[in-house]
Amino acid sequence: MQFANPQEARDFLARHPEVRSFELILIDANGVPRGKLLHRDELLAVYENGRPLPSSILALTIQGEDVEASGLVWEVADADCWTYPLPGSLTLQPWRNVPTGQFQVSMHPERGLPATPADPRHVLVRAIERLKADGYHPVMAVELEFYLLDQRRDTQGRPQPALQMNGSRPQAPQVYGVYELEQLQPFLDDLYAACEAQSLPLRTAISEYAPGQLELTLEHRFDALQAIDEGIRYKRLVKGVANKHGLQACFMAKPFGDLAGSGLHLHVSLADEQGNNLFAAEDPEGTPLLRQAIGGMMATLLDSLAIFCPNANSFRRFQANSYAPLAKSWGVNNRTVSFRVPGGPANSRHIEHRICGADANPYLAAAAVLAGIHYGIRHQCDPGPAVQGNGYEQARELLPTDWLTALHALERSSWAEEAFGGDFLKVFLAIKWQEYRQFMGEVGEQDWRWYLTHA
């Protein structure tokens, strides 16, 4: 784990005398940014000596409630745990009305105890280092789908797509529609400008398969940790820019029952130390190493499903003919499978992992992907033949589509304990079991609509 040099803070303060406040961000198990707003005069001390945060900050539900069963609350007296800034994370937040900075922290390996094992970024670092120890350097890229919504609800209190520049709301999917992108030009212009200000490599914008749904891609990185760090910061940035425009960026996996879900697609390949793609092959199915990687991800898929789909809503996304995968399947240039090998030149050969909802924590999702790949290589896993044609019709082993089954699978998995660490799993499962009980215990509109009169 590398932390930033204090000179980075000194240089930033000298370049930006107008910035008076800084947002300190730590990413929790749910992928939620948590932290503090610091005064300018506090910044250098954080870079020189770290900043304490309570141990319980890494044991919170998605609603920000303590999880006592995590062992990070009363058992350790909610102890202070030291965090330190990450290199290159100190940037401006261009969407703020008042000049404001931002930097990301992570737990110190020793001074951050007892919370360090629960830091999701540490989980990913461990997965990357294990692959590198065997001579494999993971290369990754992040694709995130999201809905751009109006902050105002409709007359029935439901979320609704954002107004376009012409004053109307989109009603039809209009997938790949360029007019729809043009209608969002003020938001997209600010989004690209903010990404440039934060040195985030934002590339292609696409109008996705639902009204108000977008996907923008980030450049792949030879340093997988950098790619995921950028994905994390991009998600924070999208929400900030949307809020500036009076909009809400929604990364729920399935915000609307009758519309497409939103996914987190992770693109991955392995390189040698010189950067040569070890999946590269003229054969569209790639090298034997690529197929072993897919085999490993297939073999560990059920055990890691609660990482890829961490919430009750995550599982509403799994529907046939919806571009969301339903089975342990792979194919070439095929969007009906879970593990897609895109077309393209031999040196670009890689895997697109299509399981995750946009609500997944990118650190944990990437760690599970890489740990699965490592398992497949070490055990020379065979993924079986590639699917040709409609993967929905040919599904042989369907994924479970409920949260409870996925949580039990993660809890019982010896592979997951070794891949993620027992201390991390204890905290993560404690969080998810508390969320599960709360979610299932809440009675709402659907219950009344279905059962109030006739049950």
C-alpha cells in the first residue's frame, strides 16, 4: 500500500490559494464515500501524519447505521484508526459552487488496525499482488451504466427521467441515439470537463437501452488498481456534476421494473512485466490462459455472487433477454453471456465480465474477478465450449436470483475466505445480514397492494 508524499499537498496548496475546503473520502464496504470536510489549514497535517477515523466507519450499512456484529464497534471501543492519502487523488471538485478540493484515503496497514482488514481497497491490493507474484499483471477498465433522473418525483412519487434540453422527458429507449446525447449536452460538457480536471480518462458516451440511461467508458490501465481507483472517483464525480445540474445520477442495479438494469462491466486481461498481453491470439477465443481465466471465474461465480450483486435490488436485474447475464456462460462477441470475449485485433484480446450491477463496490468486484482468474490459472479450469448464438436459450447452469442464496454461498465458501480474508468476510457478511433482515422486515407499498385486501 503506497501513500502520498506530503509534497503533493504543498504543491496543490501553492497552485490553488482559492481552495478553502477539502473533502476527505474513504470508501466503505458498500462502495459509499464516507469521510469529512476539512479546512485548508488541516490538509498538510493529514499528508504528514495521517488522519484518524473511527473503526465503525468501515462497518456501516448502506443507510449509514452501525453493525455491532462486525466487531468494529463496541468490541474495539470504536477506536480511532489512521488513514493516509492516496497518491494522485488530490484534485479539485469542479462541480462545487465554492472552490473545493478532494482526496481519497485508505487505512494504514498497521496504524489503521483494527479496521484495516475491512478496507475494500486492501482486499483488491492483495488480489493484485498475488497475481503479480506469479508473473501476471492485471490490466483493467471500468464501464458504468447509470440513469440520469430528475430530482423531483412524478405525481405518484416515483423517480422519473431528467428533462431534456427541449423540455420533454425521454419516453423510448432510443439506444445509441445521438439526439438523446445532444439533448444532455450541458451535463455531458460539464462531466467531461470535470473528468479532465481530475485526470480521469473518460471516453465514449452512449445512450443506453432505456430512457435517461447512459454509459460512459474509462480508458483501460496497465495498473489495475489505478483503473479501479479511477472508477471509484468517476462515480463520485458523476453524482456531483448531476447534482450541480439539479439532477440525480442513479447507480441502482434495477431502478425501474419495466426498463433495463444498470451494470458495472469490468474489462480484464493479463500482461507480463513488459506489458505484453498474455491473452493475445489470432484465435478469437484467445489463448489457453484466457480460457483458464474464464474457467476460474465460472468456478467461483456462485461464491462471489454476493460481492457482484450486494443488495436486494441487485437481483431484480437478472431477467431473460435484458442484456443482463443469467448463467455460467462465455462466448466471443456475444452479449447474451456472462463472460464475453470482445472482437477486435489479436493484441486487444480480453474478457468483459458482465455479472455486476452498477451498485457493486468496484474494489470488491475487481478483487473477486482477479481472485477467480487466479484460481482458474492455478487449477487449469476448463470453461467448456463457447456459446454460439442466444445464450439465454442455451443456459445450462442458471445463477440464483435471490439475495439469501448468494449470501449463504459466500458465507460457506472456503475459496472466498482465502481470497478476501476471514477478517474482511466477517465484517462484510455482518453488514449484509443486518441489511437483509432490515430489508425483509420492512413493509411497504407493494405488500399493501398485493395483500392488504385479499390475503
